[in-house]
Amino acid sequence: MIEQALSLGFLLSLIFTEFFGLASGGMIVPGYMALMLHQPSSVIVSILIALVVYYLIRALSNFVFLFGRRQIILCMLFGFILSIPNHFLIQQWVIGDLIIPLYPVGYIIPGLLAYWMVRNGVMQTISMMLVAAILIRLTLILMRGGETFPELDYFVAISSKEVLMWIAIGIGILLNFAIGEEFFNLMAGGIVVPGYIAMTLHNAGAIGEVGTKLLSIVPTLLVAVLIYGVVRWGISQIAFIYGRRQMVICILLGFFFVHLMDAAPALALGSGTAGTELELRVIGSIIPGLIAHWMLRRGLRTTLLLLVVVSILVRLCVVVIEELFFLI
């Protein structure tokens, strides 16, 4: 269901951009918002955080020249920082017997929403995002034969591992800003990608599991390279694609190939005595498409090299933070 919502969000974002010249708050925003329309308070909190980030960026723009990737990274970083306290300080509001959750929808959503508020205007962005989210929700219901799908509650008790994931993504955003934007004018496969890869490696409980975790990243990179080849030597030869159109195509191809990988049987690696089953899974459905998009923009080898370097740096930072604060 989540993949379907995100795919519809990508398509609607592309359609709105092509026909109306306005983005619906970012490509992944409408899909996530559609899944959370049963919790209006979460949608409202996300919009409020985005507004705070919007005014912070507007104020900062009076002193610093902000544009392009620098602007979007700062928006996401501010949104990320402002979203975290909701899970520790004001998780819910109780009015009588009514419990109203006060969570933002994800941790990168408010920042993306704020970025498009800066670019297209506040009311235009919010209205297009809500229209897209409602259309996606209705489409999902129709795809299920008119049945409403279960109301998903993503916000359960917080574990230290989940907190580390937030920290890893935040560090990845910072490193992408520092290394990629300010010094080398490159991007490590997308803003959130190094954090996810670093946590995939970090979740290896024992030293012996690190090899398996490394192998679990290989399908992700292979899918990204496959998308890169299909777009560069296939689609680009018959159609002129660039910018958001290129990113949407990469991500949709990523969803397609990921579903093929999920349908494939497990890969048995014979060790001479007993085989070890390695699942052919990727790190999230959106990750290969993001990596492929930056391969097309900055080159295959350059993107992979920077992605590996930044992911290793993020993992080292997470290890240090876990040793200092989370060993209880």
C-alpha cells in the first residue's frame, strides 16, 4: 500500500508540475500525506513545522545567499530538527477522553514541504499537496474495490534503534551539505541515502553479520546501476528527460525492479557444506531510484565513491554516538 501511494504521488507530482507549473510539496509528500489523512492532527503538525522552517529560511536569506541544493538541504535539516521534539515532548494532546496525536508525518516531509513553500508560495504548495493527497487516497480506495484500507498507525513506542536511524539520516544530510554542496558540488546518491545505508551496516549485530549486511546492499546498487543503464541508453535515446521528470522515471523504475526482486526466490550461496540463504532485498523502494538519478547527473563512479565515503562516515558517527549515549 505504501509503495502504491508513493508511486501515485510521484505521478501526480509530475502531472501537476507539467500542466500547472506547481509542485505538490515534493514528490514523496502527497503519498505519505494520503496515508495519514485519517489523522488530520499529524497533517496539521507537519504543515505547522513546515511554516516555521519556511520563515526561518526567509529570515536566513536576508543574511546568506541560499539557492538550489543548499536551500533544500537546510530546509530538510531544520524540518528534521524541529520534528524530533514532537516524539519526546508533545506526543499527544488529551481532551477529555479524546486523544489527539501530535506527530509530524515523517521527519523529512516538513522540510520538503517548506522548500516548495519557499519556491512556489505557501498557499499554492499547501493547496496542491492537499488536492494530490486526497486524489491519491480516493484512488487507493478505488483500487481496493471501494473498501477503505486499514488506518495505519506508524507512531508506536520509540526504540533506541529508531532514534539512531533519525540521527543517521540527520548526519547524512549534514555531510551531504558539507562535503557535497560546499566543497565538491556533488551529492552522495541523494540526501537521505547515506543514512539508510549506514544503518543497514550498523544493524549487523555481530562481526560475522557484517558480510551479510554488505551483501544486502549489493542488490540496491545493482538495481540503481540497472536503472541508470535503462534511462541513459534506453529512454533518453527516444525522449528528452531531465530534472524532476528524470527523477520520477528513475524512482518508478526502482519500484518496478524492487517488486521483481521481492518476487525472486532467495539466492542460495553454497559454502561447501551448508548453504546460506541471502534474501534478494533492497534498502527501501525509493533508494535505488535516488542513487540512479544522481548517477545520471554526476556520473556512476563519482556517485558510488561519494556514497560509500559518506555512508562510512555516517556509520562511524553513529557508532560513537551509540557508545556515548545509548549503551544502557
